[in-house]
Amino acid sequence: MLSILTVLWAALCMQTPDTLVAAMLSAPRDLPTLKPAEEIKVTGVEACGAAGISEAVKRFTGVQVKDYGGLGGLKTINVRSLGSEHVGVFLDGVQIDNAQNMQVDLGRLSLDGLSDISLYNAQKNVRLQSAKEYASGQALHLVSSAPRSDALWLRVRGGSFGTFNPSIVWDKCLGRIGLRASAGFVGSKGNYKYPYFDTTLVRENGDIKSLRLEARVCGTLDKGSWDVHLYGYGSERGFPGPVIRRASGFPFSAERQADRDLFAQMSWIQDWSEYWSTAIRAKYSNNYTHYATHPEKNPMAMPYDLHYLQQSAYISAVQSYAVDYKWSFDLAADLQWNSLRSDAFLSRNPRRLCFTGALAARYKAESLRFCAHLAYQGARDGGEGEPLRAWMPSLSFAWEPLEWMELDAFAKRSYRLPSFNDLYYSLMGNSSLKPESAFQSGLDLFIHTNSGPWRWEGRVSPYYNRVSDKIVAIPTVSQFRWTMLNIGLADIAGLDLKGCATLTKSDFSSSLTLRYSYQSALDHSMPGSLTYGNQLPYIPRHSASADLLLKWRAWTLSWNTLYNGERWSRSANIADYHIAPWSVSDAQLSRSFELNALGRKISAVASLLVSNVFSFRYEIVQGYPMPGRSILASVSFQI
Amino acid sequence: MLCIAACTKDLEPSKDILLEGDELNLKGFGENYRKLFVLNEGGLGANNATLDVLRLQRGMYVRSAFRKMNPAVSGGLGDVGNDIALHGEELWMVINNSGIVEVVSAFDETEIAAIPVPTPRNIAFDDNYAYVTSWAGAYASGTYDDKGVYTITDSSNPKGCVYRINLKTKKVEGTVEVGLQPEGIALYGGRLYVANSGGISSQLPPLYAYDNTLSIIDAASFKLVQTIEVAVNLKSVWSDGKGAVYVTSMGNFWDAHTGLYVLYADNPSKVALVGSGTAIKPEALHVSCSYLADGAVYCIGTEDEFNWSVPHNYYIWSCKITDYASGECTISLYPQTLSGTPYGMAVVKASGAEADSKHYLVLGDAGDYFNPGTVSCYALEFNDGEKYWSVNAGVCPGHFAIW
């Protein structure tokens, strides 16, 4: 059973699976789902030289992280070319949502306090998950670790471009109650050099300061558990803007944004009997943004000085019933209220009430597993307009013909609702927008073997997706008057390959992970147009990554190379919009120490990360240059 | 746009003669001209404004001629090309989000000057100056020192300006404040007529309102002399050179329609909506883009201008003043129906025997506005169901000048 969940990175980084996960799996009603395509342990992530979530997930097969550069630059995830609006980001089963634009900035999320990150090609389908987890086209699942013993972690990171990142995590256990408080600061000047046509310039106005404060209280009950999580994040940053031709004397940008995100989230999971369980989850979030273009510093700026307040309230109830050791059923109902208040664009203040329901069934026989669900989402905005409705079915099978082989297959339809921006914040709001539809299907072949100190794993995953009624922004009579239409159609056929080999000896271990993705993501929106049949913007046909990890006694050396093939910034695949292939390598050397100080045992890790070792000049988003070589040094202590 | 240089068939060898492009059969279009310049706006922030050139004698369409002829200019033509006009043998282009008024030789598209003007929009000329409308005041107004360095003096005044550029020195010599986000500008009888839009103010606090005025500036003293209420969200201004000044209104996209207004230089306060008092109701005359040629204003409009969730059909019409004393005019509706996404237009009179009876419509279609669009040519007066020629252009081909 463990082999199903013990995933590559876990093995790679020599972590034993989280004991809580293992314990849950042993219960009869926890019939397993399909395997995650990618799952990593956070301790492993850091050992492998990734300083944040986006650095970790950008190595995954089929994943494109859109990165505008620098620590303050927006980072969004796109899985198998569905579009970032289709990727839900879930923290402990509750969505981190953004009704305004349906995109989550991975750059704001911290690895501190997380235990693992997983991404499923098909559908995560485990007991007691919320209805929104079923209704999300693709989902990145973040799981917090639970405080297990009294401990204090301190870490300081710092390096190039004025980057300074101290953080602290404090855990305390009081019987059945665990407490955690954590805080982190990120500051960076973001003043990296980049090539500007024939010369070299320094990126300006790319600085960021952010502070994150979190508190968690969790506890166990007889046959149950509960968790309360408070989160606060504040940041102030500049947007350096696209690199364009600008008259000398006028800056590219003086735009600044200040954010204040707060949420309180709770969950209660209770087993009533061996067969019957309930989960209740709730969240309130309050996100404030102040965006200003500062025309007093930039005569080219549009005079925006805008304030946004997003609030959401969410409650989810799930019942799970296991008929026997073969069958189980879940019924989940979520209700969410979103509102956005702003002084932009005629002060429209949209509100949305959204119900999501899901009925899921799971079956497990000797070597066969089967999951199916039907989800429904209905939303109504501010009591006006037609409700938005969508039915979302999904089917998946897993078959283990041999102990070392598993074959999975799935098909799924999902929708994403139009965002508040789509509906209300273009000047010509289009109230007749329909939800955007995504159909996904795929196969996964997993193989894994053990022979002595060697362990091999491999995965072959072909897939086909279709995104229809795609919401596309169209300016009406000028570039400044936009409307939204359901006119896009894209067909995506792809193949993901992954292989991993690990060798473990007494005081030496090594692993090599190779990943390759092929994506043919074709625009089929307008037959006869210049763009018909061309590759979608920013999707490379070929991308690959290689991770090498060497451990010897207290030393760890990791090397990561990421390759992105040629892409275009528009679906007109012509020379003007061609983006050259790029390849970036990161290396990290770290050493762990055991110290005796202050009368106690302290374990410490010192590491040095060199990102973009060869200082490759590249852009992920056209007009937004990425940094060259940079260094990040880190020291952490566990007391 | 207004300036059509003396016609000549001389084909002087110019440096851009070697640029290769698409061969077109022009079927008689532009026989008595040398070049059709096409300014593709590009997308905001995408730095992809381009200048295309159609060599009329060879039927050769060259894309991105500015970049090809000026490889040393970092960043190409720049970000959002908003207007193009000829002054003699100079081609002037207004590059909005680059803050540059670009002057090139009409012979070979090589750069003569790049003049910094904050958020410039449209351009007009007299013998000594170029006049450029600018949104600058919406965000900040300021002054230039001797070296051309711009210093912001005021960032709270939402009003825009007209910048005056000396044609000889290519330097800014003074500004005049006008209304909110000024757009089109035209010169007649020593006066500049400036359309104020309020297109940005309408979406932003504290005003949330469009402008509805036309500013009149005396060119010699470079002072504002009169402000006239016309209609909401004004866009283009055309002078027919005989005393009529036309102004288009973009409406408010909600309940105020687009329309064409006309006023006369000798009594500018009297503004008339074209179509009023005629058999054709003015509500049936829509304007999404316009062009002045041969003494008439040509417009493309659509009836569905409040509903952008349906595919649109566009029609073409024109207005020509026949009696300046009474304001009598001829309104013509043309048989062509256009689908797609018309974004910019030009009208060119035929030559030779057809000169009085035939005009060519050059239409820029923006496609999906994000990818390159097309430029096509139709006959205006009769619907023969075919394009004379059609070619792939740059992103949002919106502005034309014929030389």
C-alpha cells in the first residue's frame, strides 16, 4: 500500500511518509484514489534547492509556471495547457481563491509549515474532500504538517538583489492539542541586470517587502481531529512593467501595490463509526489591495489609484459512508459567498453566491480501483442576471496487473466560472458569459522496481484535453475598451514522461529524476484565421527537467536543469512573437550539523544555492526579463 | 492623414527598395500614388507597433519597414502606434505608450527624429508646427529643459494638453491645456479643433465621467479661445478645408449612441448632428471609425453598438456638405456590408476615367486584436462581392497615410 503513495520525490529525498497519511490509509474506508502524478515532501523540496512553491512545481511534468520575474513578480501555474484559471490551489482541502481574476500568485505562498505538495493528473478522490476539490479542473494540493513535538525552527536566507528572508516556526504540544506560530519576512530590491536590446539595464521598481504571520491550533479527538488556522500576509511591492521602447527620461513604471490578506480557516473531521464519517470546513477571508500608478513619478502612467476589498465566506460539509471494504460513497456540499468592492470602473461591487455539490463513489477490488463523481456548481451574482450552472462528471480507473505496474485511465469534465474581472471589470461587461469548459482524458502507466540498493520508477502519461467556450478578452473600439467573449477553443494532446533512479548505500545516496513533456496545444478558435491550428501562447512543445541529488554523510549536493523549448507569445506563431528556448540550471550545496549549545541539542543546516548558474538570459513572459545568476545563502536551526 | 502630397510617378531609388514583402495585384488601386503607409497599433505593453509599407507601383507589401530600416533604434517603433500623418516628405507617427512622436523619411522610413511627448494621441500640422494631443495632463504635466529632459510639475490635474512641436528643430515649444484625454485634432483657418474624450476619466474616481467638449485653440497665439459642448466621448476631428469641421462621438457604450457632428468655422457654437432633419434618422448613422477624403467624411458603423456579445455587421456611409450656408449635406449609404472587426479605414479616390465615380476603401481588420490582422481593399460605390486585394498586416492595423 505504501508503494502507492510513496512517491518519487519522497523516495528521492529519503523521507519516510508522513505518519498521519500512513495511518489514514490503513483505515478500511480510505479506499485509495489514483496516484498523484507529482507529489513532493517539503523537506525534500528544500533539500533539492527550491526556495518556494513555484520553484518546486515548475519542474513537474505538464506544468508551466508563468513568471514575471523577481520575487515580487506574479507567478501562476498552468497545468496541461488548461489555463491557470482552471487550477485550484487548496490548502488543507480549502481553496485559496480569488474571485476577481481566478488566479493564485504562488509567489505569495510559503513552504514554511507545509508537509507536502501534490498534483494529480486525473482527480484526487479521497474520503472527505470538499466539493470544490471535485469541481476544480486541476488542483495543487498543499498539506500543512501538524505540530508533533515542542520545537523551534529559525532560518535566515539572504543573497543577490538585496534578498533577505528570515523566518521562524514555533511548535508546542499540550496533550492532544498542538500549537504552531510562524512568521516570515521577505525583502528584495529586485534590481537585477537584464539585456535591453543592445545594452544592459537594471530592473527598477521591482522591490518587495512582505510579512507573513500564521497561527495554528490543532487537536485530536476520539476518532476525530480539528484544526484552526489564522493567516495574515502583508506586502508592498513595485511592478517594474514590461520592457518596451520608452522615450528617454520617462520611466517604464512607477506602479506600486500594497496587499493585506487575512484568513481564518477551520476544519473538523469526525469518524462516527468504522463506516461513517463527517468533515466540516469553514473559511473567512478578507483581502485588501491598493494599486497606484503614481503619475507624479511617471508622466506615462495611467492615473490609477484603486482600492479593492475582496471578501469570501465558505462552509463545506462532507459525509462519507463506507458500505464495506470495497465500496464507499461521499456526499459533499459547499456554499461560498464572494464580494468585491472597489473604486475602479464605476464602482461596481459584485457579489456571488456559489453552491457546489458532489456525489462521489469509490470501489476497490483485488487489483482494480474505480472512482467516479458528479459535481454540480451553480452561482448567482448579486441577485441579478441568469445563474451560472455546470455539471461536472468524472470517471477514473486504476489497474495493477503486476506488483510493479499500474495502469490508470481517466476522463473528466469541469468548468470554471467567469471571474468578476471577466464579467464586470471590463468596460463592456458581458453578462451573457458562460462558464469555460475543460474536458480532460488521459492514461498513466506507472512502473517501479526495487533491486538491492537500487530503486527505479517510471511513468508514461499520454493525454488529450479540450478547452471550449474559452473566455477571451477582446477590445471593442479601442485598446482601452475591452469585453469578454466565450469564443476560444483549444485542443491539447500531450505526453508526460518521468523516470527516477535512486541508489542508497550506508552513508551515501543518490538519485536522478528526469522529466519530459510534449504538448501540442492548438488554437482552434477561428477556422480560416491566421492563428487556426497554431500552438497556444506560452506553451512549449517540448520541455524537460533533470534533478540530481547526491548525499554523503552530512553533505547534500543538488543540481537541477530546466529546459523550455521554443514558444510564441501569441497564437500567431510568427517570428515577431517567437520566444527562444531557454535552459536554466540551479545548484545547491548544503551541510547539516549537530550542535550542543544552550544546554540542548541543536541541528543546523547551512546551504548555498546558486540559481541560473550559467546566467542564461531569458524571458518566460515576453517583455519581462528574468534574472541572471543569483546566490542565496541560508542557515537554519532546529532547537 | 489629411496631407496628401503632390502626386508623382517618379520612382526615385530609395534605400528601402530592397525590402521584400508580399506581391499583390492591386487592380488599379493607388495608381497615382507612391506608397500606402499602414500603422499597426500593436497591443498595450507588448511593444509591437509596426509600420508597414505598400509600394503602390510594384504592388509590394513590406511589413515592419521601420524596424528593418532602423535596426539601430532599440525597441523598434515602440508600444501602441496611435496616429500617422504625412507632412511633405516626412512621415510622422504618434507612439502612445512609448511617449514618442517618431519622424521618418517618407522615401525610405529612416528615422529623422524621435520627440518625447507624454502619452501622445493624434497629430495635425500647419506650416511651422506639428500639434499633438496628449493625455499627459490626465496623469502629470510638466516642462522640458534645454536638453529635452521632462520634469513633472503637476500630477493632480486630470486635463490633457496639446503639444506644439517646431517642424524645423523637432523640439517641443509650448503646450496648451484642453479637456479630458484629448483625442483627434484638426486645423482650419488658423484654429485647432481638439476633441476631448474623457475615456480614462470615465472609469476612474473621482469623476467617473466622460468629457463632451471640443476645444478651439488659436494656432498663432497658441491659446485656448473657445470650448464647445458637442457630445459625450469625442474621438476624431476632420476639417474638409472649406469651413466645415466634423467631430465623431464614441457614445458611452451604454445608452448614448455614436454619431457624427458638424460645425462651421465661422460660427462654431452651432453644432449639428449629421442626419438631423433628413429622411435618414441620426440614430441610424453609427460611427466606429472614420476618414476624410475627397471633401467627405466616410464612416464605418454598426447597429449593435451596445451589444458586444454578438457578431457584428458593419456598414459604410459618408457625409458631404453641399451648402455651407444652410448646412445642407449629402448622406450616402454604401452597399458593402462588412463582417469581422473593422479597426481602421482609409478612402482613396480612383484615378483616370473613374476618378469621379469610384473610391477605394482600405480597411484594417483587427481579427482577434491580439494576433496580426489584415488590410483589405474594396470598391466603395458598388458591392461586387470581392476584395481587390488583401494582405496580412501587424496587430490592429488602425491608421493609414497615402503618399
